[in-house]
Amino acid sequence: MELSLIEIWNSMGLLARAVAIMLVGMGLASLGIAIERMLVLRRALADSARFAKSARPLLEAGDYDTLLDLASGKEFRRTPLARLTRHAVETYLAARRSRHGLPPAERVKRELARQLEMLSSDARSGMGFLASTGSTAPFIGLFGTVIGIITAFQGIAAAGGGGIAAVSAGIAEALIVTAVGLFVAISSVLLFNYLTASFNRLDQLLQHAAGELLDTLEGEHEDTVRQG
């Protein structure tokens, strides 16, 4: 028997084929999630940069109505920085109108912390699947290896001896399923680590922007109090 992929696939049992299909499916799903998250990250960085360029003059001028319209508009509605700015400004204006409870700056600080957590969670959507694939794919491949070894011993028993022809298909089946499992696991771990580092950089940029936003609003509030 030639040990081509087609011949090995034809020699596989139903369970071994199911394991191989599962591994390939997990690999394709991980790749799809990684590509989608990369596009999300790229769009988030680009849109946030454009929003910051338009929003900074409005924030410095205290034109909060126009700033809220910009942040809530169709162009920037889903942009992380726009969402962060919108919630912070809305909280600040509501706190400034209210004469009870925490000071505006403290309310904005707490709201920013909550929004940063939500944005980080949204950005990492699907990352759990990558982590699960990276940790479980080797064990699924090992399960396929066990199935292949069982097939090899069955070949020995059927042939009544231990010749290479009796065990080659089962051994090849076992090694290929193991290789697929390792390939899927390694790829998923590399993609997970790359995306984690990328989203950590996004988190740092948003935290820096949140700090600047809080400083600006706090300074504006202090000026308002002094003038009042």
C-alpha cells in the first residue's frame, strides 16, 4: 500500500476520521477568529485616531454637544475611543447638573474604569476559543494517535504477524493525526499570543486617552467652580 494521504484517509476508521475532521475544523475556526480580530483591531486603531483628531478641538473648547454628536454618529459609533469619550462626557454633564453624590471628576473616573473593562472584554471576544484550541488540540491529536495504534495492532492480529505491511497504515494514521493536532495547537497559541499583545497595546492607548480626558474634564470643572 502506498502511504499517500488518500490511502491513509481511506484506511482510517470512522472515529479517526472524526478526530481529523474535528482538528481541521478547529484550526479553520481559529484562523477565522484571528483574522476577524486583526481586522477589528486595525479598524479600531484607525477610527480612534481619526476620532481623536476631530474630537480634541471640541473637547478643549468645551463644545460638549457637538462632541457627543460626533461620538454618537454613524461614523464613530462603534469606535472604542468614541464610546469611551461619549460615556465620560455624558457622566460629567449629568454629575455637573446634580448637586448630590460624588464630585464630577470621581464619577467620570469610575465610569471610565467600567468602560475600559467593557471595551477590553469586547475586543477580546473569541479569544477564549483560541486559547481552548491551543490547549486541547494536542490531546485530541493524542486521542487520534491511540486510535491509530489500536488500528495497527488490529492489523497485526489480522495478518497473524508483525510485518510492516500489517502495521504501516495504522502507524501512519496515528502520526498524521498527531501532527495535525500539534500544528493546530501551535498555530492557535501563536495567534493567541500575537493578538493578546496587540490588544494590550490598544488597552494602553485607551487608558492613556482616558487619563487625558479625565484631566481635561477635571480642569474644566475647576475653572467653572472658580468662575461661579
